[in-house]
Amino acid sequence: MAEGIEPGVELMKSEDVAALLLVDEVTLKRWRMENRGPRWIKLGDSQNSPVRYDRAEVNDFLRRRTEGEGVP
């Protein structure tokens, strides 16, 4: 396991998050620049460092945007 990553944390690539949310990777990048969308983790200090998403954060993002009363 990578140092600093808690047990049970599942990191997702941008392409996987984009597919799950039914948006383009470009949209995810724009959301990051606008500080919107699911929270992300940047794996380095350079501009080209890879970005990953914690699956729990993506799920939380979806829950915060869920609308309606649901089924009783």
C-alpha cells in the first residue's frame, strides 16, 4: 500500500470518474479549475502531476446532488 494512503481508500483515475458521472474528462478538469465537482487528490507538485479521486468523495458528491423525496 502506498505510504500516506489509508486502508480502504480506493483511488480512481479521471477517466473512470468521468465515465461514472457521464461527463468528459475536460469537464472534470474545468471543474477542478473552478473548484467544483468531486474533491480530488493531486499526486505531485508539478502542473502535469496525475490527479486521482477517492471513490468515497465521488459518492459523496453524487449524494449532495441527489434531489427528490425518494421512495417512502
